[in-house]
Amino acid sequence: MVSGQDGRLTLYVREGCHLCDDALGLLTRLAAETGVSCHVVDIDTDPVLVERFGEMVPVVTVDGVVQGYWRIDAGRVRRALAPR
């Protein structure tokens, strides 16, 4: 399930980014596996996000902590989402 705004899993993207498209597919699968929704944010809608992430997109955060950028490691994100 992609969308939602529970804040747990966030994908920062920009339009026209093929790596962002790849990350979205990956996170869609991970969200379905884990039951966590994924909030997708276009950084170009916010100058603060453009300044923060620039060309690093896609960027994935779990609970506000960056888990990866550019090519996303599914295992790392899965571990970050695991119950503690």
C-alpha cells in the first residue's frame, strides 16, 4: 500500500527520475509485505527538501532515519522496519 502518512516509511523522489521509479516499485512490495504504508514526497514541491536532498534522490527514510539513497537496499529497509 503506497500513500498514507503514518511517517514510518517515506520515499523522497522527483519526477522523471528512473531510480525513483525503481525505488517506488521496491517500496510498494515492502509495504505490502510489512503492512506499513509508504509516504511518497516529491522534493521539488519544497525548497527545503531540494536543499536537503538535491541530487541524492531517491531517498528512503524509516522513522525519520535515512536508510539509503540512489539504489535502495531492500534488506536494509526490511531490517529497519522489523519490530524491535
